[in-house]
Amino acid sequence: FSLSLQQDVIAGFLYAILILVVFHPVVDLIDNFNLTYKYAPLIIITTLGTAFEMTAVQKIEEQLASLRIAKRSTLSEEPAYLLDIDISKPAQSESSRFVAVSCSNQSIKVYNRETLNFLREYSSCPGILNGVRFAHACDSIVFSACSDGTVKCWDIRLATQKAVQIFRGYPSNIFISFDINCNDLIICAGTEKVEKDTFLVFWDARGITNCASAAKEPLGVYSESHNDDITKICFHPIEPNLVVSGSTDGLVNVFDINKDNEDDALLSTCNSDSSVSSVGWSGKDYKQVYCMTHDEGFCWWDIAQLDTEEPITLLHVLDVREAVCVDNDSLHYLVGGLYHEKADKLFLIGGMSTGNMHLISCGTDGLSLVGSLCGGHSATVRSFCWSLTDESLLTGGEDAQLLLWKPGAVERSLAKKASMKIASSVQKRVRVHNSSLKSRKK
């Protein structure tokens, strides 16, 4: 196949323009820094690689912006706020089978992951639920923390409505946060401040006994690193010994629980200057931590820089509502963070009291709107869970609806969107705390 002379001339002209537009900045760079031209190909390849990465991130952002409702759960007879969501951890080449949701009516509901059909319900009475998590190695084991000073373990394969294991704290403990580490060996729960005491309580999670009466006692506690309610705990996704905690005292602490004592275990303390509502891990190998605050602020730190002279703060936004521009809409609150491994990108999810949600991209140069998810919820969204396996998003809110979002999906469910906000006795989202902020270490 050969081109005619005229086609050759046109093709050559277009090629010359391409070279001029794409590579001219590179040639200028070489001239400006007096580099030899033998390095030009390397610089050009690097430039093209960066451009490709930007395109990959843009594709992920477009995919997130294209999320649409695929399924909607059926409203129960006694609807309640959906406070926390977790999906079972899939085995290799398999997808998650179950969704667990903690509700404001002191129950845990389990659904089929794909159909959102209701499967089981467990009661935490008389306490208030504060979180739900699946075990990593077994997708039928689910844990929940409770204000009655216990963490309970449930096995959804069994017909019994009783917990198969109870992890009991100390008499004054009121648990408001918890997590289980990535190898299912350690459970950690955070307490409300009682008098002057605030604890991170640890248990050995091994050996589920199928006997609810055999309550496990704690391995020990950390009691010196926070001086107010510990609102969020998050273990590292791949390092079982690392855990980050956030508190209403404004501090975000990173611990290595393999150390012999609390002082040695505390690797870093970052000050958010506000009451912390959520924390998480991000970045390659998850060497960054971030937090959101009750007054809708956002902080982002690079823990890998602790032993260097470089600043660890990547971004600090006092009020995300003022920093993000949303056309014909507004941002009322933040729900949490979402680190996308494929794009190596951190996103935030926020929304409006009317139920619309906004996806926000995080960069060291600031925050930017990626897209909005509308027409799903009719009230404040309180929780979400991201699945990297099929790029889907689960959301739950004060309208008692559990929604499954997938890229380009078309909703086929006959269930209609609830239009009324449900009455609930859940504590107010923002609380007033009188605490002195402290800062330790870098």
C-alpha cells in the first residue's frame, strides 16, 4: 500500500505540525538547560508517558462520573438510617457475595451483593451500632462494634440470630469506632471519652468459638495518645501492624502495634486543627493518610516523608464546601474518601441534604469536581463502599435506601425513590467538643 504524491505531502505536513506541537517544548527544554541532543529521546519518552498517565486518570474520572443506579434495595416496613456499609472480601477471580449495613434501629442487615435482596438481620440491642466489617479471609463472618462495650462477630451461614463470638471491653467502654486488620488477627475499637479516659482497645481475633458465652477479654489498650472521643479507626490495607486513628481532639495518629509499648508504637501525630470524622489510607503502597473533619475540612499527609526534611502535608483545606465549585448545585457535607488503586488517585465523596452526591478529585494543587450522582437518594447520604473488582459503588443514607451504582448502568428495579426523610434517634452528626488540641512529633 503506497500513498500518492499529494497524500505524501499532506501527511508530511501534518506530521511536521505534530512534531512541532508535541516536541517543541522538549527541544526548548534541551536548549535551555544546554543538554546534549542524545538525551532527547529519553525526555520525549518520559513526556509521552506522563501524557499517557494523565489520559488514564481522565478515563477513570469519566468512568466515575458515568456511574448510574443499577439496583435499589426494597424499603423495609420499619425504615432506618443506613450508617455504615461493607462488602465481603472476594476470593481470587471472584466478586463479593454479600453486603452488610449497620442501621440506626440497632440492627445489622445483610444483602445479596448483586441483587440487593435482603438475606438476614441481626440485633445489637440494647446498644447503638458503630460500624460493620467483614473478615478478609471468610466472606460469611461479619463484625460490629456497639456502644454497650462489645464487638460482636456474626456468621451469616448459621440460622442463629446470636453472635458467635463477643469481644468484651472494660466496664466503662463505649465503642464508637472499630476495625479489623488485613490478616484478621487483631481487632481494635475506639471509645468515647468517659471522665478523663479515652482508649484504643485491642483483641486477638483468632479462634471464633461458635459460643456466644465465651467472651474474649482485651489484649491491652492505648490510653495516652488521644484525649477525646476516638471517632474513626482504620487498619492499613496491606500492612497488618499499622493502624491510623482519628479523634475529636483533632489528632490523627499512626501506630505500629508490633512495638512493645504505646510510646514506641506511635509513629506520627498529625494535627487537623478540628474534630476528625473520618480517616483513611491512600497513595502507592498506602503510605499516605487523610482525614475529614466534622466542619467539612480535609487534610492529607505523606507519612513516607517522616524521616526526611520534606514537609509531610500534601493538602489542607479548611472548608471543602468553599473550595469546590459545583454548577447549579452546592456541597453541604463530606461522606468519606475513596482511593482508586488503578488510577493512583484519591477521591472524596460529598453531597447535599437532598440526596445528590458529588465526586471530588484530590491533588496536591487542590480539589476539583469530577461529577455528580443525581436521582438516587432523597436525603443525606451517610455511608458508601467502593468495589475495585467491578468499579461499582454502594451508597446508603437517611432515606433508608441502599443503592448500587455501576458505570453506564440502567436501573430496572420497580422500587421507587423514597421521598421522605426518616425520623431517627441517631446522635447529631456534629457535636461540640471542648478539648485542647495538641501536636506531637512531626
